[in-house]
Amino acid sequence: MTENLLRHETSPYLLQHRDNPVHWRPWGKVAFEEAKRLDRPVLLSIGYAACHWCHVMAHESFEDPEIAALMNRLFVNVKVDREERPDIDQIYMAALHALGDRGGWPLTMFLTPDGKPIWGGTYFPDKPRYGRPGFPQILAEISRVYHDEPEKVLATSEALYSRLAEAPASGGPALTGRLVDLVADQIFGHLDPVEGGFVGAPKFPQPVVLEFLARASARTGDRRYSSAALLALTKMSEGGIYDHIGGGYARYSTDEVWLVPHFEKMLYDNALLIEALARAYRETGNALFATRIEETIDWLKAEMLTTEGGFSASLDADSEGQEGRFYVWHRSEIESILGPDADLFCEVYDIATGGNWAGVSIPNRSRFGRALAADETERLAVARTTLASARATRPRPGLDDKVLADWNGFAIAAIADAAALFDRTDWLELATGAYRFVAESMTRDGRLGHAWRTGKLTFPGLSSDVAAMARAATVLFETTGEAGYLADAERFVAALDAHHRAEAGGYHLAADDADDLVLRIRTGADDAVPNPNAVAAETMVRLWLLTGRERYRDGADSILAGFAADIARNPASSFGLLNAFDFRLDPTIVVIVGPPADRAALRRACHETRGLSAVLFETESVDDLPAGHPAHGKTTAALTAAAFVCRGGTCSLPVGDPIALGELMRQR
């Protein structure tokens, strides 16, 4: 076959490359059989639709007829969407790390015809620059070594494969609260005391680290940690990384002051940040956090929601061939659109005549400190709406509208939690609609798939999908009290055990019937989202508290014990597992008993004041609950409805007053 086969795919990223002169193949056995038949190495290129440097390499090399001809003559070329197939990306990114490279995308790897890695890198320019060799020179040398020095290729590929397939670390010290405290103290020294986040650039939001800091504060009583988390959230929410016109956070800031974003917007970042903002609002009552939650959910609904009810994966950084073109402004544009209100807007949002970045301005409020009058606040709200309408006429960044089960799971949980916090039934409907789509339309034979677009499902799903949807189901159960969600969560966990369990403890990312991988990797390290083993451990603690079934507690303990050695060796890559461990150490369950109407005030008090490790269970009667359930045998005495706050196997006396419940909930 001598043609580009990506036109048959549904991934927006793969379709971006369907007209390249490169003879791309999608990942699969057919491509590797072709490589064996032709005795050529495989050139594997992995990226995603919103990736700026992926676009750069495509324009420079993959669209160049001469470079494409070289690729076609020397290699079998395979293109992978890392969001559609993170299991493939995980293997070869681990191989790149084993070679001593920090990694990133596009990921460019050279493989043997049986899929074992030989060598690789990330972005390569078409000509030597940035201290990197030109891509054509690399292509020629890899091909030469493959054919002229086969013993060298064999030795390298076998060594890398063995490194990837080696048994995970075992033994090591048991996890303790002291380890969590030590890690918190260590990372605090790397935090930026002025701008928040870690010192230096680039700055990533890293919601999993923000949760760790909040937990460290609650655990130790040291307010420095929660203050650091709140500072980071405040700075990024006022900075240019946040889209002040349309809502939503960009993937990261390229500078150290949160001004200049890498303009792509990802579903997972915004989902996890909604949770972080809700946590911060419960702690502080700061209206900034409530506003950002509302604006971000509005953005998700307006720009990311598919007609089927799921959420799209991402928005591109580029439009009109320029990164950020859709989002930046010249002052003259704003003056022509807003007229007399332009001066106020430009003062508040740092819109300078000469721009605040590369001759243009990125709206932000980082430098604005004075209090606004009520009429100014109203004028600014109108101005933002007016500018959003004007911006909507610009060519839009590309939308990757595939629906990913795991990222949707994070979004569902976050929006449901925010709905409970602010008593927003419309947000709850948004969350339940996305849940129904994933649970019903992204399944086959009762099991989840991973990615869906235009009716095509990537199957089987990953442990990240199953764990995230199990967690979403528990949050929806706590929010609605509907027993079906709890049953779904238990079913999802059973699927994890059936298809992903690893002998050393925890879960492989890929399922046991995934038949197109060179190996299955088990890791506890976080990626851009919490590791699926961490999500599974947290969810099992929730299920233990909600059902009273000790097998879920034992399951969480097994995961944490299985990764104890990895966590002790490299805790900075394991914040998700550390958060799950902190949850396991000191969980709280609030049991509200009574008729539904009478429980409402207590429910509101719980949702408004619940801590990081609190789980809510509501029931009309405790008569049918199993003996192991915390609500078993509880009586409300003379109260119509009452709450019991249970910690460490001990429950409070029944509390019928919402204010008293809130005060009790604030105690850890």
C-alpha cells in the first residue's frame, strides 16, 4: 500500500494528517506486518489535535514532499492520537524517558517491525536548528543503522523492552502519615511564594498538587500549605491563563506569572480545576472562586458539549495558523467595539497600546488591584459579553470533539459537586446527561470503551475510564441519592478487577484483551490527570464508606501497598496516590436519615462545609442496611431527620440543626 490511510479514521488529530504526502497508517497489526514484509523500521508519530508543536512539525516535515518521500521510502509510518490511545503513548513515552529524554509531544519513536523501541525524541525541525539535527538527517541515519548494524538495533531494542517490561518495585517502607508530611514539607520549598505554583516557567495548574497541599494543611494544621494552594488558584484565575472573555483555563502558562498561556484548552484541566475551585470556595467563601466555577461551566456547556450530551476533548491553540490568534487583542479593536467603556476595560484587563505580549494584549487582571464600584462591575460584565460576541466572528480554533470516557468522568464528578455546592439543578442535569451518554453509548457488552466519535467507539476501555466513571458514579450518588449510581460504581470496580488487575497490586492501564500492544504497563505515576490507580483507590474508599463492604477497603489498601515502594522512591510523581492514602487514613462519612423533604437542609449544610475526606450517604430508613454500614442501627430519636458524622468507627450523636452540622463538619 502506497497511500495515506488516515482518511478512514475518525480522530480529529489523525484527520488533520489525512492529506499529508506521507503514507500514514493507523496503529494496528496491518502496519507492523507491512514493516516485516518490507524489512523496514516503523516511524511512530504520536500527538493530539490541540498540540502546537505537533502542528509545527506537520507543516515543516509531514507536508513537505521531499521529506515525505524519504519517510515513505525508508519507513512504515504510523500516526497515533495519544488521547485516543494513551496506552500506546504510555509505552513509548516510557521508552523515551528510559533513553534519558524528558519527553513531550509530538513524540517521535522508531520501532522494530515487532513494535520494540529503537530510539526517539519529540519535535525535530526540518533543518538543523534549536540545537537539534534536521529530521531528514535523522531519518537517513536511523535507516542506515537498522540495515547496516542490525546487532546494534537488536541490542538497543531488547534492552529498552526489558527495561519497560521489568517487574515493578516491591517492598519498601510502608506508607505512613509521616511520609505524607515529609513530602509536603519538601515540595513547599519549591513553591513560588509570590506567583503561586512551582517556581519558574512554564507553570502548569496541577490540580492534583493543589489537592495535596490542601490535604497537607488539613492534616497538619499548617496553614502555609492551604495558603499556597489558594495563592496559585487566585493567581491563575486572575492571570492570562484564564480566558476572561469566554471562560475556561488554558493548559499552562509559558511564563512564570501566569500571563501568556499555551492557548489550548483541555477538558481534563478545566474539570479538575472546577473541583479545586469548589474546594477553595468551601474554605474561604471567596467570590472569585465561585465566579470562575460558573464561568468555566458555562464555557463547557457553550463550547465543549456535544449534541449527544458528552464533553469534547479539547480546543486547539492555533487559529489562522497562529498560536493564540483567537484570544488576543489590539487596544484599537477594543476601543472600536466598546466605545466609551473601552478605557475602563483596558485599565482593568491590562490592555496596553503596545500590547502586553508580542505586540498584542492578553486580557488579565493580575496587575489590577483597586476595588470596583457596582456600576463598574456591571459595565465590565456587559463589555465582556460584547467582546465575546465580536470574538465569535473570528475564525475559531479547531475543536477535537471526540468524547473520552475518563476525561468525561472527571468533568461529571466536578460539575455534580459544584451543583451540590451551589444548589444548581441545571448543572446537575448537565452532569447526569454526560454520564448517561458515556454509560449508555460508550459501552459494548456491558464494558466501557475509551473514545467515541461519529458513532465509532475505541474499545476496550482503559483502567482510567473505568476508575473515573466509577468515581463519577459515587459523586452522583452522593448528590442525588439515586441507588442506581451506587450500583454502577460497584459494577465499574468489578470490571477493573476482571480486566485490569496486576499481580503486583493495582491495575494495568490496558485491558487484558487489548491485543495490539507490545506489552501492558502498570504505573502509579500521575500524568496530566491523577493516575487511574489513585482514582481507583479513592473510589474504593468511598464505596467502603457508602456500602460498608470491607472488600472495597481491602482493595484500596492493596493498591496503596502495591505502589508503596514506587511512592517512597519518587513521591513527586505520585501525588494522586498520596491523596488517596490521606483519604484512606482519616475518612468521614455523614449519614443523613429521614424523609427526603426533611433531609434537604442538612444535605445543603453538608455540601457547603464538607471536607476533602467526607462522603455523604442519605437514607429514609436504616432498616435494610447491612451490619457493616455506618448507618446500621442508627436512630434519630425525636428528630424528623438527623445527621450522624462518623470518623474512625465512631459516630456522633444525631444532629438535627444544619448550623450545628456545618460546625461539626469543619472539624477534621
